Amino acid sequence: MKKYIFYIILFPILGWAQTSKDTIITELNEVVVATKVPKNYEKLPNQVEVITAKQIDFQNFQSTAEVLSNSGSLFVQKSQQGAGSPVIRGFEASRILLLVDGVRMNNLIFRAGHLQNIITVDESILDNVGIFYGPSSTLFGSDALGGTVAMSTKRAKFLPEVKNKFTGGVATRYSSSNEEKSVSFNLNYATSNFASFTSLAYNDFGDLKMGKRKNHNGDFFGERPFYVATIGGVDQLMVNDDKYVQKNSGYKQYNFMQKLAYKTKSGFEHGLNLQFSTSSNVPRYDRLTDPSTTTGLRNAQWYYGPQQRILAIYSLTKSNAFLGSDMKVNFAYQKAKESRHNRRFGNYNLQNREENVTMYSAAIDVTKKFRKSELFYGFESYFETLKSSAYAKNVNTGVHTDLDTRYPNGDNNMLRNDFYVSYNHTISKKTFWNAGGRIGYTSLKSTIADDTFFPLPFTTISQGNLTYSGALGIVHNASNNIMLKANLSSGFRTPNVDDLAKVFESVPGTLIVPNEDLKPEKTITADLGFVIQSTSKKFKLENTYFYTRLYDAIVTTSSTYNGLNTIIYDGSQSAVFANQNKGKAFITGLSTNVTLAVLAHLRFNAAFNYTLGRVVENGNQSPLDHISPYFGKIGFLYTHKLVQFEAYMLYNGKKALSDYSSSGEDNLAYAPETGMPAWETYNFKTGFTVIEGGTIFAGIENILDTQYRTFSSGINAPGRNIYAGLHYTF
């Protein structure tokens, strides 16, 4: 299969060498994805990719997670339909930094497993998504070990950026695979010095239908023959009318954004950015399919409560604020609420655990341009608090009883203060280099007010960590057609409350207990890239090779509790595990992207990504978790006046049993016994402008209705999905 993929990529390259047409591929090389980098991201020595608003609007995916997973450049894990955990170069969850308008989503309970927080960012409000590959802690701080996903939302626009005082749009969409019904609306009000942008969105996702056609790389897998229903207060195992419908996987999503902007005569621009996202209860589908030898299914209920995110940002920007420098000041308030609710089959006490995280932040970013260089520097401060609570409720009697909390039930807080600097210098028209550094200090305190349920040998966890990182890179245009890039960078991630103090059942029969002695994780990555581009820019080949060393890696491994390696937890015998700094690990791989203008309006695109990761301990190597199989995308895109269409194939390689990590994070329990088979899907989508401002779009995803599941996921991917909708702008 690997050879097949490479031949597909290389064939059009070889063919192109025999032609000399003048068709031009339009390159988008000036997209602002962050305030800390040049607008022309091609001057960066590290790998950066941008997904634009035009691409997002045309692709019409159901969530931001789907936008990323269908790009061909990013792998995304799913434990349930309402989920999406991006993976960059073998790093996932708390080792990937998520930013919304420059503000961190990562908080003190971001875990190392799989996270669905990205679904709280509505894809319809995105202006662009910048994906920074490799350690980016120098620019963005802790957690950016493997990379950063920087999501920028649409701005409130002034006159004459828009022609009329009132502009906006409405979009609707229906999808067959989950009977999705979505609608979004936005309105921009503009004057020369005041602007307002409002966005509302609603998504209704029903139970997800998997493919019915056998994957030629593996047997049928993941069908849903039974589910649990509570009738007359009694749990009963029910026969599913359609085993290809993943019963109890649907949910709803609600999103709101309001932006205000005001320009003063003195050149200052004030901005207010308000975002609110919430969902219905989101079923944890993988846990609802856990088998039981006695009852058929282990759990009667398992769902996340409404996942809420509130974000408020006040910004102040000014060009040439002082000494010829541009300045931006941000003050932000963020509140995240999440909860877990689960009940075993035949046990009528519903366990409810809720977490409320509050984050306050302040940041100053300064940019100074010189004749041949740019200087970026600034300061960031984040203060976070956590309240963790729990109770059990009998679903028949309504009686409440006490329950152990997921995190320490006392005070939990985390404070980080960082200074950073980054400098870009143009040596000549052909060569420019970049250097940067960051230094900071992070403190954490977590207290256990009541250890009745789970006694520990300590009641307080307190840490203080000095953090630092650096980056050095160079970009050299060897000729008009060849660009070489080299970059050396380091990253860090300080342990948070989730790492240090959580009591957690990762998979049935595996219990993770606290460890107060964890140290920060650190990475050093070397990137080597080259770009080959025709003079007419109708052909472009990008290759990036990387090698990462991970030090003091926090790995979940077997441990003991009060001298015992197994204990009874939640009524089951569970093996004891704990987060530990397990020496070293390495990750290496490559990324290839090809763009080719076949005809004047027809473009060929191909992407291939491969990653290998191993933990190194006592001279032995074992698989590192979160390492996806090789994956990518191959397709054609046609754009001309009123018509646009895309035909493409998404593919994933096999994840063999021997490549699964023993930590449990790879979710072998939700895969076939021999590992996850390879798969590919064929897809087609199109858009037609029927009237001025009005576009009808439609498409078919997974045309062959192939039954498959992505690596480490706990739910099957959608089967054949036919979607259609209308987008109207005014």
C-alpha cells in the first residue's frame, strides 16, 4: 500500500516534467494566523499549514474536528460522535496546544488521553486555522510539544472593508449519515470607526450510521446489535432494529459569538470578543459498547454533560504605538464546564462528576519592523482555578449520596508567567533566518480536603517549575525553484492537575492513581524541509522530515497503591497505573504535499504523512502511544466562476497489534484483536452559485459506504453520507 501511495504521488510529478504549460497555481502565502509570526508564513523555517475560510466554507464539514481530519495533514481521534482529538506528529491532547484568537484553550485539567474540547469552536465562525508542526513553545508556551492549532475567528469589519453598513449571511445543511440539521447566521454592521459582528449557529446530530459494505482490508467490525434502555425503572438489553445505526450517539450543539470593534482618532482600536458554546448531553459511545459476560453490556448510562465554553477578550491594538513598534494588549476571561455521568447496568445510582475551570489571562505582544528584519516580543500571564464536585443519584428514588471527586476536592490553581522573544532577519533575497527564546515560571497547588473515599499518603500537591525553550532556523532559496529549510526547536509541558492528582479509570480494569513527583516533559526537534516549485508556480512539492527526542516523558505505566498492584475500584478489580516520567522517547517521520495545476482551473493535490514513535527504557524500545498509522489525501479541485467541485480519496494505513502502546491510550479494547485495518474512502462535493450571493452545495462522502474505524477511536466512522445545503450572503 505504501508503494502504491508513493507511486500515485510521484506519477504526476514525472508527467509534469514532460510539459510546459503556463497554468498558474494561486498560492496563499500571507495569512495571519497569530500575532507572533510574520504574515508571510513561508519565511518560517518550521512546517506551517493554513486552512482558509474559503476552504472551510466550501468543504462544509459538520465540525471543526472534521475540518482538521479531512485536510489530509492532521489525524483526529474520536471516542464518540461529539468528539475530535487532533494528533500532530504523534502528540495528542495536552501535548497539542489549542488557541482561539490567541487565547489558550488548554487548561489545568487538559488530559493526556483524548479530548473533545475543539468541538466547542464553531467551524462557521473560523477565518483561518494555522497548524504549526513540531515544538512551538517558544512562540506559544507550555503544551506545544508536538504542535499548535491556532484558530482565528472572523473579524468585525469596518467601512470600506465592506461596501454596505449591513452585510451577513445564512447557511443551512442536511446530512444523511446522522440526519444532521444545521443552520448558522451572521450579521456585520459597519461604520468608518465602529463595527459589530454577530454569529449564531445550531447543530442537531442524530445517531450516526456506519458503513454497511465490508472493508476489503478487514472484516466487519463495530456493529451495534444491542443497546440498553431503562423501562419502568429497570435496565433492559434491547435488540437494535438496525445494527448499522450507532444507537445513542446523537447530540446537539449551540454556538454564539459577538464581536465589537472601535477605532479612535488617535489610532487605537478597541475590541471586544464574546463567545459562548454549549451542547446537549453527549453520549460517551465507546463506553456504552463495553461488553459484559453477565449483562451483555457493562454500562446502562455514560454521557458527558453539556460542555460549555465562555470566552471574553478585550483587546487594544495600535500601529506605531511607540518607537515604531506595533502593539497588541489582550485581557481574557474563560470559563469551561464539563461533567461525566455514568451508571452500570442494573446499578441505579447514577454517578455525577463535574469540573468548573476558570481562567484569567493577560498578554502583551509587540512587533518592531526594521529594514531587513522583524522583532517580536511580549509577556503572557495565565491564572487558572478548578472546582471539582461529585455526587450519586438514584435514578428511581432520587436519593443523593456522596461520591469521590475526579480531582482533588479542595483548592486547585495554576499560575504561569512567560516572557518570549523572536527575531527574523533577511540576510539576502535568498536567505533569511529566525531565532527565538522563552522563559517562564509555573506554579501549581492542589489540595485534598476530604480523602474519605480514596485515602492518599499526602493531602497537598505543590510544584514550581522554571521553564524555557528556544528555536533556531534558516530558510534558503537555492534557486528560483528550490527552497531549503532547517529548524531546531525545543518544547516543554508542565504537569497539570490532571497529570498529578487525578483518580481515573482509563479503560475498564485499569485505574490511574496520583503521582506528586512528576517533572515537566521536554522535546527537542530537528526539521529538514525542501520545496521544489516550477517557475510558473503550477507545480509545487513540499517535503518535511523531522526527528524528535522526548525527555522525561510522562507515560502511564503499571504502579502500586499502598503496595498493591490491583485494587477494587467502582466494584471491579482494577490494575493500578500511574503517570510517571519514563526516561526518553523518540518520534520521527515525514510529511509530503504535492500541488499540480493540471488545467487552467483544475488542480491536483496529494498529501502523505508517516510517523514512528518509541519509548526507550533500559536499552529496550516499545511503542509510544498516540502514533497514528500513515495517512493522507489525494484529490482534484476544480474552480471556475460559478462552479466548484472536488473529488478526493482519504486513506489510512494499518495499525498492527505490535504497534499499539501498552498504556491503554491507543484503545486496543475498541479495535479488532489484530489491530486497526487500513481503509480508504472516496468523496465528491460541489458548489453552484445560482444567484448573486446564493450558493447551493452538495456532496457524497464515503461513496462506497465502507465500514471502518480510525485508529484509537471508539466509534465507527460515518457510512455513505449525502449532504446538501444553501449558503446565502448579502
